[in-house]
Amino acid sequence: MKVKVSSEVAVALNKLQWDEWSKQFNLIGHCQSFSGNGKKIRNTFNDEFSTLNHIPPLEFAKILVNGYEVEE
């Protein structure tokens, strides 16, 4: 089941590379930005992708695995 995301997040996700290596690299980098209790401790993505910094790691993993669709 695809994850529903806002249009701003979808625009940023569309700009990401979606090959297997890039998905794994982005997921690892994104998870390193959160502490063990789920608190964000730093930003992973630069200004162009800054909307992705607020997505929890588990949801980001679901997006990478299952895909996403824009919520209406």
C-alpha cells in the first residue's frame, strides 16, 4: 500500500534518485539524523529537499519500499 504524502513532499521525493543503491543510502543517512527515541537531532537533506527532514525514519522506509501517492 502506497504512503500518502503532501504535494510538497512529493515534489522533493520526485527529485530523489530511485535506484536501489540510492534508496539504501538515503534511508541510512535519514535514520542517522534521528536519535534512538525518534527525536530529530540534525538534518539529512539540504534546502532543496528540506521537507523530507521531518518524515520519521519508519515512514521514510515505507515510502522507499512501497512508493507514495499525493494525498488530496
